[in-house]
Amino acid sequence: MRPALRAAAPLALALFFAGSADAASETRIPARALEQAAQLRERALADDTGWKITESLTTEVGPRLAGSEADARAVEWAKAKFRELGFDKVWTEPVTFPKWERRSESAAVLGPHAQPLAITALGGSPGGTVEGEVVRFADLAALEAAAEGSLAGRIAFVDYQMPASRDGSGYGKGSAVRSRGPSAAIRKGATGFLMRSAGTDNHRVPHTGITRYDAGLTPVPSAALSIPDADQLARLAARGPVKVRLAIDAGWDGEYTSQNVIGEMTGRSKPKEVVLIGGHLDSWDLGTGAIDDAAGIGITMAAAKLIAQMPRRPARSIRVVAFANEEQGLHGGKAYAAAHAADAARHQLAAESDFGAGRIYAFNTGAPEHARAATQKIAEALAPLGIEYAPGKGGAGPDIGPLSAKGTTWAWLAQDGSDYFDLHHTADDTLDKIDPAALAQNVAAYAVFAYLAAEAEGDFGSTVKAETKAP
């Protein structure tokens, strides 16, 4: 052997063994698990546990505004339901947040065209009664571009029309009006704020949701108009000056401590590693919180129960979290992430159901390259449910986001939200809007996904991220 070849030999062997190590570390889904998942999928499609759980929460508790008496009843309901379903472990973790209350709200056009307007106070709005001429803006940018002081003594009205879409992508601009509009109006001198609801329906039911006021500003009464009433107000404003009275009795009232309620089905061989699924337990107070998010609670509780009924438990534990107060600032998700930051790597994958009960149509994870083949195998097991593999798409659900930021890998099961924003945060968010067959498809998808992730040989890239401190 020539010297050059002798020198190359160790390098070639090193590369060979390095390649073998890479191959050995590739995450895989065992064939037996895929066979079991197919049976689980069919059993879930024929099961009505998800529907029964969703019906129970919306009927026995109803609307569950964070910090309300119903919030406390929802926590007790969730603890009892986990136990009834046979979860091996059930516990709670405290979540403390400011408490906002809605007491009453009304609005009316004054003058020669006097008539009532259908509104709802935005979460976080202060109380107060204001009267003033309405100034209409086509969108948030137009309001932000208004001259300083131009709204003195007036009520700002942002008339942005949110488009419908399957993935809910139009909500970004719609919710920005709600979150940033009141502060922008105050800076221009406004005494009150109205907006076309961030929704896609044509019903006379306004959409609520949380708003924020920037530091240093004095909050003003802020509300959303139903979409027909926004149209009506725009037509009136086009005819000439129009004056409105806005009366809200609402506001913050100290702090409240609720609970993240957690149930776990223990894994057979790696019980300390978990696949986390869940939804949020709270809701707004106008409807009964069916699509947002009793459905998510029903889907994930039922999926875990069905997995636990299999002849052999998966290797890892299945953990279901009913998150507290998502609606007013992801408080439950943030509290869970803070409490479990050191265990971020033990969370194999995490996924949240919080986009209604429409059929799931796409799947992906945030896993690194060594787990992409396993992700694709899970997608193949989901394909008979009408679910496509969508590499490069998706992200963490709302309450999963804080945990993902700590290092846990997310999974994304995309629900069809074509009509989600017809109902979102309204009095129309009730049980009758849920299709039981679509709900069962969601349960089947979450059961198959969680089972296969819990049975995977290897990991999906979760790690504990180092905290970055400001200089």
C-alpha cells in the first residue's frame, strides 16, 4: 500500500463509522407501532369520547372566563374528568394573573338616525361612558397615520375587514387592530375606540378578545362592533357626521390564581419522557367556549384515553394539559414552560389543539434532520384521515410556544379554520357548531400522532436551551 493510501485508510474508516453512528442515531418508528397505530386510528374514528367530553364541559360549566367563578368550576371539572377517564396521574399547577370582569356594555347612535349598536367590550377595557363624533379609518395604518390631536373628543372607528382563510392567516391583521388600535387612538386624542370585529361572519354577534394599552397611556372604553353594525356605522358616517354613545362597565379587579390541570397516562418503559398534547380550559364569556377551546380539551383527553386502552402502552408517557387563561395572554402556557423549563428535553414532542373542531388537513413537526424520516412515517399513518405531510410549514400552538422557546420540539396538526372566525369569541361559539364526525377525525389524528411519537426509537430534537441574559 502506498503511503498516501495508508494515510487515507484511517480517515476512510473514521468516515465509515461516523456514517454508521449517524444512521444509528436516526429516529425511527417501529413497524409494529405502525400496525398498532392503524388499528388505533380506526377505533378512534368510531369512538365518541371526544364528543362526550366536549359536551360535558360546555353543558356543565358553560362559559369559563378566566378568573370567574366558572373558572374555578372548570378546574374541578377537569380534575374529575381526568380521573373518570382513568388517567394514572392527575395534578394541578398554579397560574396567577390579573382578573378582568365584564359587567355591562352598550352603544347607540345619537341624533336624527338614533339606533342601538351591537357591541362587546374588548377584554382589558376600562369602564366608562363616552359620547363623541365617530371618525372612521379603513385600517390600523390609517389610524396610526392620523395627525396628532385630530381625534380630541372623538371616538376612533377602525373598519378593517378580515378575510377568511383555511389557515386563519387573516387573523394577524384583524387581531392587531384589537391589540394596538386602542393605544393608537389614545395617542391621537380619542376618548373611545370602536372596531369592526376581527371575524368573518355576517351575523349580528360581536367578537371580543383581549386588548392592551401601552404604558403611560390612560385607557379609554374600547369595544368591537358586530360586522353588520360596523357596516351600518360606516354607511351612516358616509352620510355626514355621526355621534355615538359608548357605555361600558368593566375593568380589572386584582389578581386571581387558577390552575393548569394535568393528566398523564404512564409510559411502559420511559415514563419520565412525555409526549404533551392539550388545549386551553378557559374561554370568553359570550358563548359556551365550544370551538374555543372545549373541543381541544375533548380531542386531547380522548386521544390519551384511547392510547391507554391499547393492549400495550407506548414507551413514553402521554401528558394532557388543560391550560389556564390562554385568552388573556397565554398565562397557562407561560406558567407551564417556567415550571418545566429544566425538563424541556424530556418532552419528546408537544402539540396543542386550539383552532376549533374542523378536520385536520396537514401535519408537520419542528424536528431536526435526524427525525425527519420519523415525522414522515407519522404523516403516512395520518394520510388515511385525509392529512397531508407539509414539510417546512406549521409552528407551535399558542400555549406550546413558551415551552418550545425553552427547547421542546413542536408538532403541528393543522385544522381547517375556514369558518372558525365566524364563531371565534362570540355568543355563537356553542356546541351545535361542532360536527361530531370531524371531531372524531381530530381525536384519531391526535391519538395516532401521540402514540407513534411515544413509541419512536430515538428523539425528535428536544433540548434544554440556554437562557440568554441581557447585557
